[in-house]
Amino acid sequence: MKKHNFSAGPCILPQEVLQKASEAVLNFNDDNLSLIEISHRSKSFVEVMEKARSLALELLGLENKGYKAVFLQGGASLEFLMVAYNLLHKKAAYLNTGTWANNAIKEAKAFGEVLEVGSSKDNHFNYIPKGYTIPEDADYFHCTSNNTIVGTQMKAFPETKVSIVCDMSSDIFSRQLDFEKFDLIYAGAQKNMGPAGTTLVIIKEEILGKVEREIPTMLDYQVHIAKESMANTPSVFAVYVSMLTMQWLKDLGGIKFIEEVNNKKAALLYAEIDRNSLFTGIVAKEDRSTMNATFTLTDVSLKETFDTMWSAAGINGLNGHRSVGGYRASMYNALPLYSVQVLVDIMQELEAKK
Amino acid sequence: MKKHNFSAGPCILPQEVLQKASEAVLNFNDDNLSLIEISHRSKSFVEVMEKARSLALELLGLENKGYKAVFLQGGASLEFLMVAYNLLHKKAAYLNTGTWANNAIKEAKAFGEVLEVGSSKDNHFNYIPKGYTIPEDADYFHCTSNNTIVGTQMKAFPETKVSIVCDMSSDIFSRQLDFEKFDLIYAGAQKNMGPAGTTLVIIKEEILGKVEREIPTMLDYQVHIAKESMANTPSVFAVYVSMLTMQWLKDLGGIKFIEEVNNKKAALLYAEIDRNSLFTGIVAKEDRSTMNATFTLTDVSLKETFDTMWSAAGINGLNGHRSVGGYRASMYNALPLYSVQVLVDIMQELEAKK
């Protein structure tokens, strides 16, 4: 029986996408060749790449608005570097909401002044800083929309004339936002988009070409845009599966549809965390992520019993991040509401046993 | 019917590897989860990564000799940059044997003096330069063992005290070499190792940590070695399929075995190119690649007939690189001798028709 997969990433993908991906590894497009043994410059694969790039813009409502989508390699972690390499002239503003924001800040420091305009480090990053000021002369403002490790999510983004650069690795395609507010969005594929191995970057083209430093070829967004994500051999399989997942989302009704499902899943689980006396949420209520719900047992002596129960129910990936502990239920786009119900049932069973 | 896949890369992989990869996309390790939806820190995947790293060293005979193997992202093109970032203090020597060597030279120039010690540019790179001198004070000597585009291959490597860095993207695991001669070997996976999306780098650890510049986290070999290729989420699927392919090669008898097969395939095809008056080889005979055989028709008016014939015989990927023209038969490890025979038969049929 298929497991209830609450893994934080790589994570659950739609079953029909896995089915198609599995078939493509043996015989792609009925062409008697595997997807992974054809040239990336073959008509079949060029079509996949073009479709992936256009679906990304379409789902976000960013077509014909000066944005380009590229699929790169190296994960969001390489984007921490590329963003600074391509955009940081003198000074950039960063919001520090945890591990990933921190890593982005670290990489940027080699390229200019980095202003930490807000931070929730004082309380283990269990809330999103608010009321911070972004200096008007900053080259850009960088933020992380969702923090997988602790389970916080930005519900609002600042009103500013400064370019907003956003790491949306763990909640892209999960909720409607005014995406035109952002000049650069990047996301490792391995949450709501596809398997690990590719990174989507969406860039408002007009912000590029302004730094004076020489940018190495493979780190230069302008190169990747000009070469349509084929500056070198792309991560073929990961791009293909991402394309399938975006097509699946589009067919379902896009972000508008999935946001409602995601809200239902999150509401169901958080209501139980708040109702059930055996559990406590880890982060500030108003900043709770719809993607990653973190919680602990109020009585740690129940840990073994609870772990045995959810594991026996076919639940996978519920342990919290090693730096936080407790539990983390990741409810990405492909996770059915039913899986959350199974978890909630177990939480209630535990309460009844006690 | 499965095609005879002469694609230059991404290219043919062993059928049994494709079969296992296809199954793993649906159900990995009989765990009721897909390979691509489990945590990269799960026991199952950590084992895959460790096996991939150790198989790479084992196949090359580099175990317990001070080398580390890491699986990165970004392709060999990102290695052009990383090699220079990590190793170039003042001056490096490069051998220019074509497009890829050229690109490596371009990236290195931002980091120090780049000495082109030899070049075959004068004759469209259709031979390997010989008799060049490597200055003893060079930080390293960089070469490309096999040149996919034109079809040349280095049959010998210089005797020098300088560290040899080699891009083996298109012939790694295809032939026995004294691999201890090299201090750094890198290879994009998508030829003899696996699908596109990961890059193998093998590094003699003692050569690292000597440059003074600050190296960005994701470009720092020492970081990737310390984190055992898990500095961030690796390209899970590509690493898994690479591991399977290396295991397949080991089970067959390793490089020693496959080299004999590769030599037979190359001998069969080159003999026909030389014998058949309708065809001419493109590169110097002594530098002919066993991986990529390039040739042209002596009478271009036969092009349409020949193309129709090989295409009808189920041959795929025989067109030459767009910068060279003519034909290119890539005969990587997984290509059966029989496929080469099919091509040779077609060449003889064409001759008989004429």
C-alpha cells in the first residue's frame, strides 16, 4: 500500500506523474528510446524544456510581463550565490528567518554590504519578523517565503520600491500571491514541482546586466536566459518530471484550486494540534506554514507509543528536522487531504488511549 | 524494437539499468515509496550515495590512495569554474583540444594566468597536440581526455610533476589508464555513467586548501567532501542511476572487460570507414576516439540515401555535431557490438548500391 508521505523534501509527487515518469525511463514518447538516453537537443526534449518554462510562467500568471523562466542545476543553495553575483552592486537587504535565509546571507557577504533588516533568531526562528524597514538604496531585498525547518511562512510581503528576491523553494505553486511583486523567484524543484536535481529561476529580465563584475558563465543568468536553459546539458529527468507536475497542477485548476486544498489540509491539522491536549504547535500561530506543520508532544513519555502508531498506519517522514526535534508534517501539493485525516485520527487515538 | 542508439550524450545506458530505474520511480527498495519522493537523508538513499562514491573509486582503482569521490550538480561546465576557483593560485597550463577545453580555459582566465601549452585549433581540432611543455611552476595542467565533438582522444598523458586535472566526461570508465597520474578527474554523468543531472569529481585531497581566495560554499570541493556530497539535496535520480550503471560495469568485469569490447567496436567501425571508398574519417588516425567516431561521405549526393537507410535500420543519433557536420557514431560502454555491426552493414549496403 502506498504510504502517507509527509516527507519534508524530496517529497510526495502526484501518483500519475510518477507513473508517466516511470514509463518514460523505458520508452519516451513511444519512440523506443528512454527519456534519459536521448540528446537534450532532440526535438522531443526541447519541447519538454519549452513546455516546462512556459508552464512555470503560466501558473504564476507571469506571461508577457518581462519575466523569463530557466531551469538550472545546483539547488537553491547555488542560487544564494548566483543572486549576489548577478545583482549585488553595493548593498542588499536580507530577512533572516532561519537556516536557509542564513545561508543566503553568508554567500552574499562576499559581494557587498549585507543588511539584516529583520531576524527571528532571538526566538529560534519560530516567527516571521515584521515592521522592518528596507533602505531605499538597497540593490534588492531577499526573503524566504516558507521555512521548511521550523515551519513558518510569510503571509505578507513588504511594500517597497526595492526589487524583491524570494526563495520560494518550499511553497512555490502552493498559494496565490501577487507574483508581480517579485523581480526574482527561485525554487529547488524537490517540493511542489518535481524531483531533486533542477532549480527553477524566474527573473524579471530588466534587473539583469547592471553589476560591473565579470560573472562566470555558468553563474550568469543572462547566459542561461539566452541559451534557453541549454547552456549545457540540463538535468533532463528532473525537468521532465517538473513539467509533468506543473501540467498536473494546471489540469487540476492551477494554484487557485490547490490553495484551497492546501488550506483545508493545514486547517484540519492545526485545529487538531490546538484542540488535542497532547500536542503543542512550535511556531507563532499567525506565521504557521501551510506546507510544514511543526509540533511536539506535551508529554515526551508518549513518544514511542505515538511513533509506533503513525508508523503502523503507513505514515512516512513525520520526524522533525534534526535541529528542531518533535514532529513535522509536510503537506505539499500532492499530499491528499485523506493522508492528513489519517494523521489526525492517530493523534485522537493517542489521546483516547491516554 | 529498441533502437541502436549512437547518440553523443545523453546516450545509451544498459537496458537492465533502465529497467531498475523505471521500477524505482514507482517503488524503491520495495518500500512503497518512489525513489524520487523520499528524503535524501533517508537510510535508503544515503546507502545509494555511499555506494556510488565507493564504486567510482573502486572502478578506477583509486581506493585508499588519498582520493575522494563526490557527486555534484552543474555539469562539467561548472567544473571548469570550480577547478580554477579551488586550484588556480597564479598560473595554470591548459591543453586546447576543442570546444570543451576552450570553455574551461575561458573560465580559468578570471582567476590567474592561463597558459595554452598546446592547441590543435590550427586544424579544426582534428588531432591531439603533442610535444608540448608544461612549466614546472604551473599550479596544474588541465586536459580533456576525449573530445566528443570532433572525435579525438588522448592516448597518452604527459609525464610531469605538475598536478594533472582531467575532464573525462566522455570516456571515463571506458578504458584502463594509470588513474593515479591524475590529481583531479571530473565527468558529467551523461555518457558512460548515467543520466544528465550529476557530475562525478574525484579529487586527491592533498591538493585542496591551498588557494587564498574565499571560495563560495557550493563551489568549494572541501565543503562537498566534508558533507559527503550532501551539502544540499543531491540530484537523487541521476546519482541512483549512475550507481546502477557502475554496478553493472563492475559485475561485467570492470573497465578491463569493457575496454576490450570498446576496442572491438571501434576497430570494427574504423576499419569500415577506412575500407569503404564512400567514407572518410575526420580526425588523425592515431588520435581517433574509441567513443566517438566521426566521418563524412566522400560523395555528399548520397546523403539522403544513406540517412534513409540507417534511420530505417533503427539507428538513432548518427548526425555529426552541428559545428562539424558529417556523421558521428558514439559507441559508449552500453552500446552493444551488434549495433556497430548493423551500422557497418548499412555502410556496405550503400557501397553495393552505388
